Amino acid sequence: MAKTIPLETFEKLPKTDLHVHLDGSLRLSTILDLAQKLRIELPANDEDGLRAAMNLGKNCGSLVEYLKAFDVTLRVMQDQESLTRIAYELGEDAAKESVRYMEVRYSPMLHTRRGLRLTSVVEAVLAGLRAAQKDFGIESNVILCGIRNVSPESSLEMAELCVAYKNRGVVGYDLAGAEYDHPAKHHRAAFQLVRDNNINVTIHAGEAYGPESIAQAIHICGAHRIGHGCRLRENGDLLHYVNDHRIPLECCPSSNVQTGAIRDLASHPLKLYQSLGLRVTVNTDNRLVTDTTVSKELWLCHTQLGLSLPDIKQIVLAGFKSAFLPFHVKQAHLRKVSQELAMFTEDGPSVLPPPMPTKEKTAQA
């Protein structure tokens, strides 16, 4: 029997996180700190109480229940300073586990409760991510989201923001929110606008609804990547279409168990997808709400799904291949990362990759 590779090895692997929600990836300590400073009421006033109230890392049974935690996080994400800090800390946390490239998604319309302009929301988040890149070396871009269960008009407004911030840190458009009973085709005008402007599209699909949702995302809305896609296995014909056209899947294993999209990790279709040759990427979805990291997700794929180190390396490379980056930039990343991955054995890296810059080192440079 092959030996089990420790989590520490996965933490050293160069990685991407292409499906991570800003409003689901705060630090608990930051939520408490901001709530105190801004005099915002929370369901609990300490980390343990808040962890229980938000069901962090617990099985929620449904996507709708899972999304209730965001009611808490969004309370402290209504001013520029807080948004910049949260984005910066996300960059720092991801860099600590060797995430090299990250695409952070959120919906600016959810951060305007206190009158913040949509443009100010986008600028605040970009400022935080840029500062994290400067201090920790992690490259990040943004994906803006429409919300399925809010109006198609608001989705169009988010699409217009995407167009305004194209080549300025925003690299894609997504449709998030409650999937069941809220078909993507209702938001067709938003997708048409972003595609007319040659902007990348990813759509949450096949998580809380069947393969029809994935077919609609690809054929009607023009998705270039699919968020989750757990239920793709229910339609073999569509599965092979996705494979033949190299449409990447943004898999988030722990999150899928938490929302009830799959029964348990052992039954996640990710292993089947990879065996068939689909372009599978592994992501956090929500670092806080799912209580995870990219390293932990990859380690779980190894320990619970039986993926070997070569399988894991393939997933890591798929992340860089699937990034919403210019082709030549992706090529440069892939060349560098391929060399680094070659150094990793089951006993860890034979030569340690150079450390990511820290704030102190950057300041001295």
C-alpha cells in the first residue's frame, strides 16, 4: 500500500485557488474585531460562539442553509477599509500555504448597504489584493458575481462593472447564489454583455441542481468554466462534451459535502472526472465557512479519494491551465510550476522551492 503523504507536503506545493468567495473567507478574529470597532451586532461575541452560530465546517444539509453564514460576514463588509483589510488578509492566508495565483469572487451589490458605491467596492478589494501581492508575492485577480436569486437587472449591473474593470484586475464574471429554481438563462443579458466584451465566464452549476443546469451554463450562457459540477456524472453525453472541449471544473470537495451536494467525500465524482481526463481543479470555495485551505482539500483528495501524488500534480497543473490569464502568462506559470512539481516526491520536496516574500523582507528590499 502506498504511503500517506502528510498535509505539510501539500502546503508546500505551488497552487491556485480559482473558486474562492471573498465573503466566505474572512478570519474569525477579523469579524469580531471589525464588529467591535463598527458597533455591529453579531450572533456571538467570541470565536467559539461565532463558529457554532455560523456552522463553520459543519454539514448544513443544503446550499440555502450553508449560505446563511454569509449574513454574518456581510455585516462587517460594508466599508472600504474593511473590504481592503479582508482582501489583504485573504491574500496573506493563501500565500502562507503556497497559493501562487488566486481568483477572488464576490458580488459588489452585496456591499452597498451603507451607501458604498459599486466602484468603491471594487477599488477597495483590488487595493487589498494588490497590497498582498506586493507583500507576499501572491498574484490575484477578481471575478465579479451576479446573484441568481436577485433580479436579472442587478446581474446586468454587475456585468457592466466587469466591462468597466476589464484589464484593471477583473478577469471574469460569475453567477452565484441559490441554484435550485433560479435558472441561469434568466440572466442571459448579463452574459451576453460580458461575452460581447471578450470577458471570461464561469457559472455555479450542477451543485444544487442537475446536469441541465450545466448544459444551460455552457450552451445558453457561454460558460468557459463550471463552478462545482458535481452532478455532471448524471449525463454521460454532456460529461464527454465538457471533456472534449476542455471546459474546466472548479471542484470544491469539502464544500460539496457541507451543502449536501454529495453524501460524503468518498463519493465525490472528482476521482471519476479525473480518471476520464476532465480538466479538474481543486479549490476552497469558502476558507472560513468550510473551514479549509487548498492544501487541506488536496490532502483530502489524497487520503479520502485515494489520489496519488502524480494525480495531485495533474490537478495543480490544471489549476494554472484553467486560470483566466493571458495564454503566454499561463505558459510562463506552467513552465515554472512544472519544474517545481518535479522536485516533489512522496517524502516531500527534494529541494525546497524559494520562500514567498514576507512583509519584513519586502520592506528591507
